[in-house]
Amino acid sequence: LTEQDYINIFYKQD
Amino acid sequence: MFEAKLQQGVIFKKIVDAIKDLVKSVNIDASTSGLSMQAMDSAHVALVSLKLNENGFKDYRCDRPITLGLSIENLSKILKCAGNDDTITLQTDEEEPSSLKFFFENQQASKISEFSLNLMSLDSESLGIPDTDYSSVIQMSSAEFSRICKELSSISETVEIETSKESVKFSVQGDIGAGSITVKNNQSDKDVDRVDLQIDQPVKLTFALRYLNMFNKAVSLSSTVSLNMSEENPLMVEYKIDDLGSLRFYLAPKISD
């Protein structure tokens, strides 16, 4: 089963 | 004072239709250079980013930057009252507006509708998206990409996208079986067949088809779509909006074990 990653892991809060 | 008049109001309707299943409420930032909007979906798996340049509007004026917090559902209700051939004008005189005015005018200017949408104060969650030099870029028919995603989502919830110099392969594996669709470089002069691959580095990434199918609601905005990928990076799906700007979707990959 593949885990879903999160977009705010890749792009940090401004 | 902020006023933005879009000659083809239908574009604004299509943008809202394209994002309404993904995000519930958004901040539209208006500045002298144009409108921008960025929002994550509720699960923080996807991000949508809209940029509309001021020179794409029939009239555009923004004396000082303002933020317009909008409920997409309520915006959608108001836009339903605009005809596909209407011009759409957004307008507010206040510096800290509590509502945003909309004017819809038909071509003959014989029917003018005016609405005022109450604004929301939303904390801005904007993320810094670095300009990425993607190692695999695919330009193809948006209708074709939308069809591939729809067809494959009946077999599996996730799709593996693998690029190579001369082709891109969409593979799925599910309970009923497996399948793949391979699309090759094709310099056809027919839009729907043309596929343009720029592969500096091949990639192999896995994504949830549910999100790709939601992104593809933007298909009415552009006949072509670009898929931008680099290893260990979110996929960026871009729909360019002629002379106005772009609607971009970012999707975090599945972490393959």
C-alpha cells in the first residue's frame, strides 16, 4: 500500500 | 478602489467551476499586477494556484493591495447568474472591504446584473512554491489526459507515471487486474494528438487519481495541459489561460514503499 504524502511537506508556509 | 473587468466573463465562471470541488474558501489577493489566489485542499494533499495578469483584463485598477476572502460555494451561486457571453466586473471602494460587488453585462449592455457577495476573513495559509526546473515536462491535449485519468481510475485509485526520452507511461494495478497506457512523442498538427515530451531526467512517480480527476475539471480552460515532474517533488499540472494567466495544481506524490 502506498502512503499519501502532504503538500506542505514540500512547500513551507510563507 | 479596486475594479477588474473581464471581457470574457465565462473564463471566471470556468475557473470557479474548476476549483470548487477542491477548495472551499479562498483568499484572492488583488495588487497592481493582477489577481492571485493560492489554497490547499482540506486534506493538504493538493494545492491550487491561480494568477491572472492585470493586462488580461478589459479594465483593471487596484490603488492598493487588498485581500478578498471568498466562499467558493457562495461565489458559485452568484456566478450562476452571469451569462456565458457577459462581461464580469469585480469592484469595491473600501480598503478593508466587507463585501465585493459583481456586475454582469450582456453584449448589448441591455441587461445589467449587480450582486454583492459578503466577504470572509480567512487566515492566509500561503505556501512558498519555489520556481522548480522540472526534469520531465509533458505537454498534451487536456481532453486526452482527462480521458486517460478517468479510464484508469476505474481500475485503480493510484497511477504510476513513468517518463522516458520518447514516451510517458501511465500504469495502474488494482483488484481486477492491471493496465498501462503509453503515449509517445507526437508532433502531429492536430491538437488532440500532439504530445510534446521534454525529458531531461526520467521520473517514476505515483499519484492519487481522485485528485487528477478533480484537476481535470479545468479542461474547459485550455485545450492543452502540461504535466511537470521531478523525482521527490509534487506534480504540477498547468492550464494556461490565453492572454490572462494560468491555473496550476500541485499534487504531493504517494510515498512508494
